[in-house]
Amino acid sequence: MPTALITGATAGIGESFTRLLAEKGFDLVLVARDNKRLQERAKSLSKKYKVEVEILQADLSVPAQLAKVEKRLSNPKKPIEVLINNAGFGIKDSFLKSDIKSELALIDVLARAPMQLMHAVLPQMLKRDLGVIINVSSVASFIAGGTYSASKSYLTVLSESLNTELASSGVKVSALCPGFTRTEFHERGRMKMGGLPKFMWLNSDKLVEQSWIDAVANKPVSIPGWQYKLLVAVISTVPRKFVRQIGMNVRKKQR
């Protein structure tokens, strides 16, 4: 059976990917910080979908723990056909008031870790001329909204670059750029989201399904939801000063 590795696999978009891929017959490697939740997810997925599930407890902001995941990805005896770089978190505070340790950890998890994990798995994928990488980025990558936005911009651009570089191979790389999605993300970041209109919220399972379709079709960027496709279209045409203001307004509403 082919194997997929998912980071941030115990909740939200990552958890949705675990069910989608298990249903498609992939064995799984689940990566997250919470060992108890990893055990629970592994048991549930294995029982329901009859697939093999490995777990790797790791905090991707810690180099030694990230190295464990890199080692698994580069193992030629147990190759990984699908990599989902999903782990992440947000910071509600302004950059002017935030804790530098939190800012550095955010960059490590959102930008450095996905880059290193792709670098670890791509040689094996290219050797077999087969593989799919989905980097869970964000619509925030198209605006100017603090370190989170900047880190996601890095991930989106790197995904686009690799998609182009690998165009003649059987390896596909795609950036998933969702908007606001009903997960634990905002609660964990202590962000205030009560004022956001209901139509702006996306369903995790639905956007993950669309992301998979787009990745298999080798689309470099997947933007689920008509509302966010429209937003990105507007952002690409208006003067950049308005884009910066959009980013600032979004950040203020989260505090």
C-alpha cells in the first residue's frame, strides 16, 4: 500500500487529510505534538479504514524532533508517496508587542519545517518518479499580515517554484491556500473571530477534498471557496497599499 505522511495530523485540516487519504487506501504516518491524541487518531483510523498507521510525536520547531520526521521521509525501505505539510499556529499579537520566541517558532513551523521535509522526501520521490506534496498555506499569503502572512507567502511561492521545476516529472507540488476554516486554529491562537460573517467560513473536509483534486491535477495553487477566489482576484488587481490595509484590518479583528 502507498503511504502518506501528514504533519499536524490530529486536528483541523490535517485530521481531514488523514481520513481522506485513509479512505483512498493510503497507509499513514501521523505527526503531531500530542501523543495521546496521536494514539487515539491512529486507533480510530486503523479500525475504520483497515490501514496501517504509524505515529511520530514531534514538535517541528525543535530541530532534533524535526530530524526524526526527516529521517522517516528519507527512508528508502518505507517510501512516502504523499507528504502533507499542515502543522502550524498563529499569533494574535502585533509584531511590535509579540514575544520573539513565539515569532521564531512560528517561522520554524510554518516555513523552515515544510522546506526541510520537502528537501528530505523529494530525492525518494524523484527516484520513483512519483509523489504528491501538498503544502497547507493560506489566503493570508497574498496579503500583508505580520509574520504569519510572511511565512505563508514563503510557502506558497516555494510551492509554485517547485511545481514549475518538477513539471516534467511525476512529482506534483501544490499549495493549499484556504481562508477562515472551522478548526481549532483560531481558538488555540486566542483569536477573536466572532465578527466574521458566516459565509466566510469554510468546511475543512470539503476544502481538503478540493485540494486533493487540484494537487492530482498538478495545479500549483488551490484556493477553495468562491469567496476567497474572488478576494484573491481583487487583491491581484488593486494597488498594493490597499492590500496592506486589508492585512492590517484582518490582524486587528483577531486581537
